[in-house]
Amino acid sequence: QVQLVESGGGLVQPGGSLRLACAASGSIFGRHTMSWYRQAPGKQRELVAGLTSSGRTNYADSVKGRFTISRDNGKNTVYLQMNSLKPEDTADYYCNLAIYTLGDSTIYWGQGTQVTVSS
């Protein structure tokens, strides 16, 4: 069983930066992807950024060039560096871990951390 704990959310002014962290308890083996999703009030949850165990990244078009996903394997932690924040980035941000085994996958979610971009 893996637990994911997010941190780093808060209130920031437009144009500012925040770094979110997602710490995973336990060891993660095999092919997997760690991702950040977000959900704004009244909207569906959407993928923000993903990082595969092979090191590939992908980003939502709305955050390309502003957000960066990275990982510290020694700390079993994935980060989301968010720069040039906009009010439309306001949402609850969730960490997601997908572990892939033969023909199956196991999904874990963190509890979420709130990001508010406002002046």
C-alpha cells in the first residue's frame, strides 16, 4: 500500500510561484507514472503534468512553459514547480500514482492541496 501526501499549496499573487511536493510512503517498483491533477470549483479534474518511471514528461497545454514536474528518487517525492501563476490556475491539486503490472494498474491519490492565485 502506498500513501501520497501533498504539501506546498497556498495563496499567491498572479505572476508568482509555488512548488508543490508529493511524498510517497513506501518503495515504488516497476513501471509507473506520477502525475499532478487539478480540480477547480465546478469543473472536472484535469491532468496537469505527468512523469513516467522512464523519465518522460507530459504537460497540459495550459501550463506548458510555466510548470515543471520533477522527482527526487532518494526522497520518493515528486514536485510541481509552478511559475507565472494565473488566476485560472486556482484549484485543488492532487498527486496521482499509477503502477502498471501485467494487464492491470493500481491507482493511488493524495488528499489534495489548495492553490489560490489572487491579488
